Amino acid sequence: MTAKTYQDYLRVLAGQQAPYALLDLDFLDQNIQALLKRAGKLPVRIASKSIRCRWVLDYLFRASPQFQGLMTYSAAETAWLASEGFDNLLLAYPSFDSAAIRAICAHRRAGKQIWLMVDSAQQASFLNQIADAEKTQLQICLDIDMSSDYPGLHFGVWRSPLTRPEQVIDLAKQFLQWPQLKLNACMGYEAQIAGVGDAMAGQMAKNLVVKQLKGHSIEQLKLRRRRVCEALSGLGIELALFNGGGTGSLESTALDPSVTEVTVGSGFYAPTLFDHYSQFRHLPAALFALPLTRQPAPGMYTCFSGGYIASGSVGKEKLPTPCLPSGLSLLDNEGAGEVQTPLKYTGPEPLKLGAPVFFRHAKAGELCERFNQLWLVRGEAAPEPVLTYRGEGQCFG
Ligand SMILES: Cc1ncc(COP(=O)(O)O)c(C=O)c1O
């Protein structure tokens, strides 16, 4: 099954009052299989920020033993997920939330596998102090910068200062003064490979340049990861894991012999920002519905709500995309509004006021910050609701 129509969703979701968000399990299942195949033989860590629904996290772990562990995004979230029964948690971003880190220490004492992210002595010293007071040992992962610098172009993101193996060695040596910390993991996320599309419609020249830059950067990163492994091994540090990649880079990350596991998040829901890659195309599993409430002119409809703009640099690609029925488009002058969104309509399907129309978000997990529940849809079965993080009263910023 590779296509669903407007009528398919209208039929299955008849009786639900829009706005609502839905997750198409037929598509999610196909995305799971495609992503596992793209990851090759490596274990896949699930990026919770791109899911933000406990039920879906459980569903993914049940789907395959290749899914191993979560990449979490906040310390409070990590502690909450651990108390909800999840284990093998890699918090991918440094945190100074002492209450949440104390809660994580309690989970460590209870035997949970949790790693906290560090790229500086200040972060490490802070964690060591808390772990000491909490009489436990914290496992530490170093965040290795994976950007590539070219004349006039920083190809990558600004996160960790640990770019060269000498910097990694410098920091790793300092761990002798932090006895409550066990350094045994590395992460190197190549955002410029994973998060930058190389098959943008109508941008042939740019796509070509991006592909070339990516190809060059991938080789550079392979070498960087190897040198980091060698440097740490020279200090007697054995790595339990070296995490890399994301939805957009699985093919190349999985081929790096230093990487022991890859991360996947966005590919499960497959938001619009992941439509523009030459190596894959996943199915739009997560949608949201808005009700049509007025018709300002023939060929124009206005629906309630809709301004769910994705994070990151500002651009049209961060707007939601009306997708069903076909023939709907946003207006340049208004975009997606706070409480009303006008749409131009050129499709053949007759539309009725009160009926829902369907949109895709530009990013994955952010959709769940707008809705308390996701309606699960499979075939012709009656939809069932599951709570998002927000629906469970959880908001981690
Ligand atoms: C550290 C890290 N790893 C992996 C990913 C990839 O996640 P996704 O598959 O949702 O693109 C991200 C996304 O921003 C990230 O920050």
C-alpha cells in the first residue's frame, strides 16, 4: 500500500472533530522496514525528540530487536522515560538541570544504562559533583564535532568544540580528576549530511554542489572518527558505543567502521523536510487535520488554526503543507495562521465547510507539541487515540 486518498482518511476518521493529529500505522510500518534496511546491520537508536509519544516508542521497540535504546533530548525527559520503564538512554545534549540529573543518578543506582553528553570540562565537573553527592557513577559520552570547514563555508552546525583528536585527548585526560564519571562513549552527528536535502525540486545546480560537499565531508568524518577512537584507545578508554547519523545519513553513516550504532527519529513520521533526499523517500505517516470554516471566494477556503511552524532557520520550507485533498496550497501573503489559515483550492474533490483537510508538518516531533493525542489509523479499522508527551502533561522545552 503506497497511497491513501482524501476519501480514505475522511471515511476512517468520520466523527472525529478537527483539529487533530493522526499517525497512519500502515505507513509507519513501511517506514520502519525501509529504515531498518537503510541502517544495514547496525543497531538503531530511536531519537525521542522526533517521536514525542510513549506509545509510539513502545511500538517501535516491539517492531524489531534492531531498535536498541533511545536518544533523548532533555535530562528531565530522560529521568521520566527511565521511570516509565525505558532503558539504554543516551541524552544527546549537555544539561545543567541539577534536579533532573539527580533523578538520573537515582536511576543509575537502580542499574539503568544512561549516558550523559559532555564536550567541556565545565560540564563534566558539574556532573561529577552531583554524582559524588548522589553516591553513584555516571556514564559519559563525548560529543565530537562533525562539521567540515571549507573556505568561506562552515558545512555543519555549531555544537561541540571537540573537532580535533588532540582536543578529545585533552578532555579525556582530565577525567582522572572526576572519579564519579566513566567516559566510555562517543557521539558524532553529521548534521550537514543527515539534515540537508540533496534533491530539492528545481535546484539542480545546488543539489550537485551539496552532493559533492557531502561526499567530501563523509570521507573527512570517517577519518576523524577513526582518529578519535585510536586516541581514546591509546589512553586505555574502551568505547561501549560510538553513535552517529540520523534519518538523512543512514547509508553513509552505516558504512563508517568506527560507528557502532545509528540514530533514527524523523524517518518514522516522515515530515516534509525529509522529502528531498536522493537516497530515500519515506511515507507521510504523521498528518494533522484542520476543519474548513469559511469560504471567502470561489476557489478559496479558510480553515481553523494551522500555524504550526517548524524550528530552525526561517524559510517557507518550515511551513506545514496541505496535502489532502490534492490541489490545496497556502498563500504567500498569509502562510499558516495563528487561528485561521486560508487555502487556495484547485482540486476536483467537492469540499464542504465543517469537513477536515489534511496537512503535513515540516518536522517530526514538533507536531506532538501541538496535540494531546495522536489518532492511530490502520486500514479501515476504527481509529484509536494515544497520548503524546503533551497529552501526558509532559513538556521538556
Ligand atoms: C545528536 C543527533 N543525532 C541524530 C539526530 C537525527 O535525528 P532525526 O533522525 O530525527 O533527523 C539529531 C537530530 O537533530 C541529533 O541532534
